[in-house]
Amino acid sequence: MKKIITIGFLVTAFSAKAVTLKFATLVPEGTNWADTIGKMAKEIRSETETKVKVFYGGVQGDEPDVLRKTRIGQLHGGVFTGKTLGDIVFDARTMEVPFSFYNDEEKVTKFITQINEKLSSSLESKGFVNLGFYEIGKVYVVTTKKVNNLKEMKNIKIWAWEGDKLIAAMMESIGLLTVPLALPDVLSSMSTGIIDGAYAPPLGVLALQWQTQIKYLIDFPAAYSVGALLVSSKAWNKIGPQKQSKIRQIAKKYIQEANKLAKQDNAQALEQLKAMGVEFVSFPKEDLAKAETIRNDVLKKLSDRFSSDMINKLNEAR
């Protein structure tokens, strides 16, 4: 009996050491964000003997591809931005409702902290463990053609992330012509004229190399982009409780570092875009004043998708 118990212990110990988490992300290598992910992966392995293999730059496909591969076990998770988080739990899009926080990043951070536990619980009920939320940054519309106001904006073709219901509702509320595409197709579609504009935080514009095509940036943030580092519950449960706790601590540290760097990098990215000759366009005050009406219309269109409790929390946090 003692021999059997000893063998069982050794098998269990060996299996624990052999756990490998395979993550994928659209984040390109060479960015500060990718650097924090890499450092996190190294520390997790060093401290818990859990290997983390990261596929950067969309090599595993667009986020919906990564989500599908995670669900069937080919991958174990990754960094998912708001659109894909919303595909899992739509309330995660609450943080990205357009024209909710404008330039007030402190309010965004406070709101994310406030709803973290509730959203993480909802994600867990769908089979995912949330290791932390990323604050990706303020989202701007960038274009290849100059538009001076909302009326002119209705004459150009804007990218909409394929399947993104929140963006679709916003674009419909404004009355824009959209072209649904996967994120990796945006750059080539701008170069061929399939689309005339897209939207992203400034750092995302540079990381995705959109600056090679765009000439203008509408100097009024439409939303605030967020993401999260998720791991499938099935893979997570193969890791012992003590190691899980340590991984959470390590992930929290590096996600906080990434969020701090993101604010700095986005500010620098705006300056870089200006230095590259991208023209910052200011819309008339009467157009900007319509933002609140657009926001309310988006919430009305999606009232059956958001929980009333989450929208109440959002309105209180503004």
C-alpha cells in the first residue's frame, strides 16, 4: 500500500510540473505590452513550474479564432479585448459603451475595479478564469480621407470588427456606412480602399501599422478599450491551488505594469502620429454635443443584452 501511495504521489507531482498553458494574443512582439506578457510568463514558470507559451501578433488567428481554439482545448486562453469578452459575457462591454468616460481615465479605472468581481464571476460561469483586466486606452477614429464633421463622416466607409454588436449599434446610431472585417484585414483593406477609416487607441494604430495608411485622426475619443487575460477553467483546474494563487499574484503585478505603461505609450503614440504628419481634426461643437444622445441610443438598442444592474453601475460611475 505504501508503495502504491508513493507512486501515486510521484505521478501527481510530475503531472503538476508538466502543466503548460498556451496563450494567444493579437499584441505584436516588440511592444511594452508584449514585454510585460513575456516577463509574466517567465516568472510564472520560475515560481510555479507552470510553463506559459505565448503566441503573439495574431499567429493563431483573430480573437474569435483564439476563443474557438480555447473552447476546444487547442489553446488554453489569452488576451481578449472587449469585443471577444462580450461574446462570452456581454456585460463586459459595459466598460466600452461609447461616450461614457471621454478623457477621464481615473473614472474608468475606478469603474473596472468596482465591477471586477461581478464580471469575473460571470466569466467563470462560462468556463473562464479572469487573471485581470487590461486598460488598453481611449479609442479614436482614424481615416484615410479628411472628414470635418459628422455629415461628411457618413460619406466614408468605416471598419467594424466583424460580429461586434456594440460597435454596430454605435455606427447605426450615428448613421455611418460600415464594412465588417476581421482585425488582421484592416490594414490591407485601407490600402486597397475597401475601407476609409477604422478605430483604435493610438498605441494600437502604431502597433498594427495603420499609420502607413491613415492621414487623419478625429480628435475626440469615442470610447475606452479594455481587455482581459483569460484562461480556460479546464486548464486552470489542472494547476494546484497554491500555484493558482501565485499565478494570480504574478499576473496582477504585470497587468498593473502594462496598464501604467499603456497610458504613457498612448500619450507618446499621439505625439508620434502628429510627428508623422497625421492631421488631428476637431469636429464642430454641435457635433460633439450629440455624443450623449448617441450613447443613450446605443444603450436603448442593446437594452436586451446588458443587465440593468450593470448599466445602473455604469451611470453611477460617470
